[in-house]
Amino acid sequence: MSIKTATLNGVATIEIARPEKKNALTVAMYQAMTDALIAAKADGAVRAVLITGQPGVFTSGNDIEDFMSRPPGQGSDSMDSPVFRFMRALLECDKPVVAAVTGAAIGIGTTMLLHCDFVYVSDEARLAMPFVALGLVPEFASSLVVPQLMGHRRAAEKLLLGDPFTPEQAVECGIANAVLPAGEVVNHARRVAERFNGLPPGAVREAKQLLRGPQADAILATIRAEGEIFGRRLRSPEAMEAFQAFFQKRKPDFSRF
Ligand code: COA
């Protein structure tokens, strides 16, 4: 199974494990992660959630083959897709979520970090949101949260040009808490998650709700607006050219558009 889950010492771990495809996320993997988040929320013995990947790669984002063959629905249907259900479960998780970014975090690999509470990045990590280069648009409220975190100009570099961030830039921009040596990032993130064993869970839950509260409606409204456009763009000739170029290992040619 490409998603491994385990609960140990109050921490529910969700490990993305599809190294042969750089941890690209399929519909089945979103489903498994959604189930794990819902189970963690319901389990009183779980005090925090840890999301992690494999050495050298956190996730290369949505499986591009799935994008071509099983794109999320359009319009209101897109809100019921596996990826949307996963992001909703992440947003609705009332326990602290800690991410250990073990390597490349591309597309939704970076977008999901915007909705985690703590993010630790390996010194080998690279983050990028190359949606426009793929003929797509920002997703899951990144068009709202990224400019808030780093201002419009730097957000334009990341979201329009798709420029990657170094681990240090991720910290400087407010996406990550700290950079750790590659061999230590998972253990460090786990130790942070385990600290919630010593804190009162009711107060943690209500404090997390307060931290997110003022933005919650705006985030959902933005996700809906982005989702409409994203679903349409996934079926666009520009996106098809970008996806085919990826699999043919060539540069896309957008000159005819
Ligand atoms: N979807 C589907 N397959 C993917 C994938 C993705 N998002 N990312 C990587 N793969 C596959 C490659 O096609 C390749 O498969 P193959 O061995 O059958 O040819 C395999 O994983 C290894 O990837 P490769 O690109 O050769 O590894 P790399 O170390 O040179 O580069 C990345 C790693 C993550 C930088 C690179 O794979 C990449 O840029 N992936 C696409 C990321 C992307 O655009 N995601 C955004 C989606 S919105």
C-alpha cells in the first residue's frame, strides 16, 4: 500500500510511500489519507498527526497520469473528488498536524503544508507550486494564503513563475518552522507531535479552532472558486500539452496557444 499508517505514543503517522513514482498521489492514496485523518480525529488516544514521505521526496504532487485519465469533476462535482475530500479532512482535523518534509514537495505537496500547523523541512527539500507551467491555476486556497504569508511580489514568483523555494526560503516565507538535517527531520517532527501528549487536548482543540477561525470561511470560499477554474483548466489543451511533455520527457511548447 502506498500510504502507510500507524499510531504510536499518541501520534497518528501518515507516511506517503510510493518512491518509484516519487510519491505522486493517486485517487486511492488521497482516499487512504482521508480515512487516516478522519480516524485520527475520532480516536481519543491520538493527540497529534504526523504526515511524512520518503528519504529525498515528500511528494511530487498529484499523479499526472491520474490528472489525464481521472481528473476531478467540474463545477460542484469537483467538491466531491478524492483530493477535495482529503483537503477538507485536513482542514477539519481538530488535532495538531505536523509535516516532516523529507524532500521534494511539489504542487499539492506544498499546498497541503499551508494547512498543517507545524512544518519541518529537510535541508534537501525543494518546494514548488508549478501550476501555471502545467496549464493549471493555484489550488486549495494557495492564491489566498501564499500572498498573505509572503506578499504579492514573492507570491507571484512562486505561483505565476513556479519558482522553487529552498528550505531556508520556506522558513523565511513563513511556510515552514525550521530546516533540519535530512536524517533528523522525521524524528524532530515526531518529537514536536509527541509534546501534545503532555498538553490538555480540549484546550489544544479549541486553541487550534481559534487560530484558524477568522480565515476558515474565506479559505473554503477560495477553494471553491479555485476548484471551478482548476477543473476546467485540467481539460484544457494547454494542460494536455504540459502533461504529455512531462511523460515524453521534453519541454512543453506553448507557442501555438
Ligand atoms: N505524476 C506521475 N508520475 C510521476 C510524477 C507525478 N507527479 N512525478 C514523478 N513521476 C514519475 C516519473 O514519470 C518517473 O516515472 P518513470 O520511472 O516510469 O519514468 C518516476 O516518477 C521518477 O521521476 P523522475 O522525474 O525521473 O525523477 P527525478 O528525480 O528526476 O525528479 C521530481 C523528481 C519530483 C523533481 C520530478 O519527478 C517532477 O518534477 N515531477 C512532477 C512534479 C509535478 O509537476 N507535480 C505537480 C503536479 S500538480
